[in-house]
Amino acid sequence: MPNELTATRSRGAFCLWAGAAVLIFNGAYLWMGKGNPGALGAWYLSNVLFHLGVGRLLLPVFLVWCWRRRLGPEWRRGLGLGGLLLLASALSGVSLVVLGNRGALQPLLWSHVALAIAGLVVLLASVASRYRGGLRRLSGTDLLPALLVPGLVLFVQAGAPPGDGEGFNAGNPGTMADEAMGGEAGPFYPSALHTRNGSLLPASAVAASQSCGRSGCHPDELAEWSASAHRFSGLDNPWYRRTYEEMRRTRGAVSARWCGGCHTPALLASGGMDQPVEEVIGTPAATAGVSCTVCHIARVRSTRGQADLELDVPDLHTLSMTPGFFARTLHDLLVRIDPEPHRRIYSRYLVADSSSELCSACHKASMDRSVNNYLAQSVMNDYDPWQTTSGSGQGMTQSIYFPSPQSCVDCHMAGREPGRRRSHRFTAANTALPALRGDRKQLAAVTEFLQAGRVTLDIFAMTKGRPIDAPAQNEPEEVYAPIDRLPATLRRGESTRFDIVVRTRGVGHRFPGGKDVPKDCWLEVRAIDDRGKTTFWNGKATESTAVDPRSHFLSGLWIDQNGHPINGYEIWNNHIEMYSKRLEANTTALGLFRINVPASAGGRLTVTARLLYRKFPMDFTRWVFTGPGAAGLGLPPMPVVPIVTLAETSITLPVVDAGAPLPDMTHPVIQPSLDAERWNDYAFALANQAGYARSRQAFQTSLALKPDDAEVWTTLGNLEWAVREYAAARPALERALQLNPSLARARYYLGIVERDEGHRDQALAQLRAAAALYPRDVVVLADLGRVLLQNAEYREAVAVLERAAAINPADPGVHFMLTMGHRALGNARESKAHEVSFDRFKMSGDSNTGVIYLNAHPEVRTERRGLHEHESMPLDGVDDDAP
């Protein structure tokens, strides 16, 4: 009988140690899987359940084993400590199941692992010293992995590559068909959207977002997203729906797929865009917008745009979407026990280095013959203007100021609430959608974002007055500035021009962002005397009327093949861009307004400038809600799209009689540090708009106030190079490098000066130095490659230019130079491939149509000029009390 009892106990102990060994290796596998998102599939999830099940079975056996030995000598020699440690580990594991393994409870997981390892080591060491024979050998065998496996796991994870590589911009597709999954016959062409399995996906898998708020996991994020423009990008957005239906009517269902990859990815990925609109309208796939799934499981294929993403449906996501109580309960249990697979799977491509590349897939778009039956045309591009400027920290040739670099996420998902790291409202500039829905909270968030000081105005300068009826002078007028630092005075009966500087501050891309059209962004300038009489008004508009066409717009103008302006939906008809007056990141622009002071003006005149923004022009909104074809669609009543004041400033000046003497306005009281920057802003705005002579004078004034500013010396050198004054450009740039030898901008522009003067070796030295400091500045790489080609250093040229193409694969100039470089090296295939890409991405238009349009619209010819003046609208009948 004692022998049988001993044998039974030995078998029980054997099973206990065998189970412990299984748990050790199973736990090691789970820990290794956490560092490999590709392994977090059905097998991994099964092992999580297996770990839970084995632990649940072993716990009572272990408790009985410990109870039987609670008073024995072996308990005092180590079994007691080991047993208590393992018991504590088991209890922490039970707590993880009950409470969940996320947030502040994360230390429970570490406690569970650490206590288990410590308990096993102590317990197995005690058993190995106590027993003999097979049990001792088994316990020793368990002791070895208990000691070595955790260290091995950490070693493997430390040396493993971090997840799946993104592989941005691989390949060189020459057409939209080459870019599409399955080519021209593919299910998504001409959109660049892909799926990992190469076929359609279930609409429910892509559309689902509500499951993200289930079980209390992400309710705040879901609520924020539910109010965002991403949520309403689909066919429940009237502006998009009407545009999509018009494109489908005029271009066909295949061409209209081009829209779906970004606006209705669930509908496109499931094949629903080939169905008639009336059959899919109102379905989850048509109204899901850019769902949580799209951003969180998409892999970026390139930064060419057109929704160049690859969608996948991971096992965990499939389980979460499986109908039925048991499957969803099992999913929620797995996420609660071990949220790491969930986190890794749904954020494997949302790493800091690629978040902006993910945004590029939809915030960059162009079309060609497959969509517009014409040539390549850029529709929108917020990514490249970010990547090439100081906004990204990767470029420096297109900016004059260098704030801390930010990604798209840093700016548009910045947490607005205490303790929140990211906001899923995606606040940007869409005030139309929350106004339509009456969502005051979202509208307030967007308005706050727009008014956060990212754009400023400065009524900086005024000219010497001239008689109102006097003709414009050919020679430059005398300018007084800064007018708030001097006794600026106006005279009745005279005409004075006011120069207003617009500056972007921390805007990471062109301003305004998005498509050039349709949007309203303009300067309103109004002058009112101390009697309340309006003497000047340019830029008048109300929320129910269109903007006065004589206003100073910060947008663009597209025309179609018939010379008609494109005011809204018909972007596929764009044949030529007549002008684009948007600002690059962290730069300045200038608006000139000529104010006539009437003889009846009061004693003081207040000039107020406001930068105004409306998401959509009134003509577009009216067409959407009341235009031909709108009746019967079940659209809501036409909303009032608010006009938001982005920036405002004013100045009040005394007014004296005609012929009265004026104070000396040539010696302003200066605040050097502040006014040097203002003069620099003014100078850069003049240079941007081809006012080179006045710009040079303004830069000199800025340097007189702050002579050791290397950046201003650099910009002055750039200006002198632009007007081919190389003798003046060189000393300015050399002075900048004396002040700051590591200033990349100065080295770049000096390299360009050396190149244009025929000093290629010196040019290469400067350009290589600039490229070493900014290895992802495509402008620098392109110019370096150009000089290398001129110097017949073809292999290095091709290597440099391929780096540039990998950063911006849609740069036609880079593809042209690569065509020449590969041809010189005898690489016929590569040369031809880049030639095809050059033909694809070169933007062109019908110049004859543009000339005809300009001849018929002289106001557009004026608007195309860099520096041009705006006069007041007729003031007859103007209500002086109007806002």
C-alpha cells in the first residue's frame, strides 16, 4: 500500500512537472510572438487559449500538491517559497482574465511572468536536490529551460527586425494600369488600392468600426471618429455623393472607381462600386467612410497617392466580426487577456516613421487619361509639400522658418483633452460636414484648429499717397514701414496702397491644404472712418452669398477644355491650372490694396484685414443641394457653411486735409528683434511674387536690424541667384556660412551658384555637403544628380537620383534625368522605364485654351501676376453697419 501511494504521488508530480514544462515553452512562444506581428494569427490565439486552459487545469493539482507538503521538511527547504511564488503568479493570471490586461493593469502581466519564472526556478531547484531517479531528472530538465528560455526569448527579440517592412515606393509603374491590382482589368482600376489576397474582401470586414468601442475598449476614439470627416467621406456626404454620381454619369463606373479607394474603400474593396448607386446607397459599405480598419490594417505601397494601400483582414479581425455570441465573446476574452496581438496587428504600420506616408495614400492624388481622357493632372498633394519643407524636418530649400518637425498625426490628431495622446476627430478644415449635421462639438473643434494662430496677418507697409485721379506711376513708389512704428498719416483726396503680409506658422503643407478647388479662402480688407462710413471694401461675402470675384484669393483657378472655370465637382475636366496662389509651408505672401481716401472722410480711418475661409464655394453647395438632378435624392436641406475668420488685424490712422503737411514717416521707432523678422517676412513675400528689387531692399533692412542672421543672408543670396546676380549672391552665401558653417541651405544655394558659373567640382562639394545634412531633400538630391550628369559621373548620378525617386516617385524631372543617366550607362530597360514614368507624371495643359481664356478675362491675367493691386468694390448702397 505505501508503495502504491508513493507511485501515485510520483505520477502526480510527474504530470505536474510535465505540465510546467509545457507552460514554460508555451509562454516563451507567446512572448516571442509579441515581437512579430506576422505571427499573431490563429495559431498564436490558439496558444493563448491553450495557456489559459493548461494553467486552469494545473492550478488545482498544484494546490493539492502544495497542501500535502505544507508541513513536511521539504516545504521548509524551498518548496514553500516556490509554491507561494507560483501561487501568486497564478492569482495574477486569474486577475488578468477578470480585470483585463491593459492600461494601468499592465504590471499584472509582468508580475505574472516574473513570479512564474522565479517560482519555477526555486521549486525545481528544491525538487532536484530532494528526489532521485526520473523525477529528479525531469525537474532538472525543467530547471534548465526555466532559466534559459526567458533569456533566449529576450535575445531573439532584441536581434529581430521590427515587424514587416513598409517597402515604400517599390517598383516603377509607368501608368495607372501598372499601378492597379490586376492591371486595367483589375477590380479596382484606376484606383491603386490592393488587397493582400489579391481578390475582393467582405464589405463587413472593411466597414466595421463599431466593434472598436465594444466591451469598453476604445469608446472615446470611436465617438471622436464618428464625428470626423473620415467617418463621413462616403455616400452619406452630399458633396461627395453628388460629385461621384456626376463623374459616374459622365465618365462611367470604371473611371469613378478612382474616387472609391479613398472615399468609400469598403465599397470598392468589396466590388460594390460596380453596382448602381441606388442599390448600394445607405448600405454600411457605402457609408462607412474611412473606417478604423482602413487606417489600422493598411500597408502603404507608395507615396504616389490614388489610395495606393494594401488592405488585409487579419485572423483576429475576422474573429471579431464573426456573427454569434460565442465567437465575439471569445474574441473579447482574448483581447482582454492578451491585448498585445490586437495592438500589434492594428498598429503594425502606424509607426512614427510612416504615419505621414499612410496619409499620403489619400491626401495626394492625380489623374490621367484613364480618368479624365486627357493628360496627367495633379488634383491634390499635401504630402510632397510637407516632405520637401521644414515641416517634415526632411527638407530645407522651400522654407524660411524651421519650427519643430511634425508629422500629419502630430498636428491633426493632437489631443485636445487632458490626458489624451491622440484625438480621432482629425481636425483640419472641414466645417461643412459638422454644419450639415448640426454637430456643434465637432464644428467647434475644427474652428478652434483653424483659428489656432497658424496663419497671421500684418498690415506692414503703405506707399506715399498720390492724387486719386493720378495715373499709376511706372517707377517704384516710396514705401513707409512698419506703419505701426511711425506716425503714418493719410490725406483726403489721395490714393494709398497698403501691403498686407500673410504668413503661415507651423502649417506643414501648402496653405490652404487639399485641392486647389473647390474652396474659398480670401482676404477681406475694409476701411471705415470715425463717422462709421465705409470708404473701402474688398472681399465682401456673406454665408449665403458668393465671394466678390475681385477679391484677393488664396486658392487657384482651373478651367476645362472649353475654357469654363471649374467651380466645384467636375475636377476630372481640369485641363489647365490658370494660377495657384497657395503658400508653401512656413512662408509668406503679399496682398496689395489701394485705398482712396475721399474728401468727405472723417478724421481717422481704421483699416481692418481678415483672412476668411469657407470649405466650399456657394456655387458648389447650391449645385449639390438644389442643382439639376438633386431632387428626389433624399438629401437634407442645404446647410449654411460657415465663414471662419482665420486671422484678423487692424490699424487706425489719422486723416488730414488735402495739401496739409505730413509728419516725417521715414524714421520708424524700431524694435530690432521683432521688426527684423517682419522685414524678412515682407522681403520673402516680395521675392515670392517677383518683386525682386523691392525684396532686395527689404532684406537689406532686415540685415541692418539683425546683421548676424545667417538665414536672412542665405535668402538674400538665393534672391540674387534668382535674378542671375552671381557676383552679389556669392558673398551673401559665404557670409551665411561664416556665421553658420553647417547651414545646409547656404551650402545648397552656393552649390547652385557654382554650378551656374560653370564650377562643377566646387558645386559638387557644396551639394554633397547639403545632401549629407538633409539626405531626404529631393530638391538637393535632384540638383546633385543633375551636376553629376553634367560632369559625366553617371553611376553616382544614377545612384543619387534613384534615392530621390524612392522618396518622391512622382517627380517627372528626376525620372527624366534617370532616363538620361541609365541611357549613358547602357541600361536600356531602366532608361525606358523612367522615360515612361516621365511621360506619366509630367504635368501639362492646353496652352491655347489658356490664352483664349486670359484674353477674355483680363481680371484673371491680373490675378496671375505676382504683385497686383486690388481696389474697392462699388460702395453705392453699402450698409455701413454690415459686419
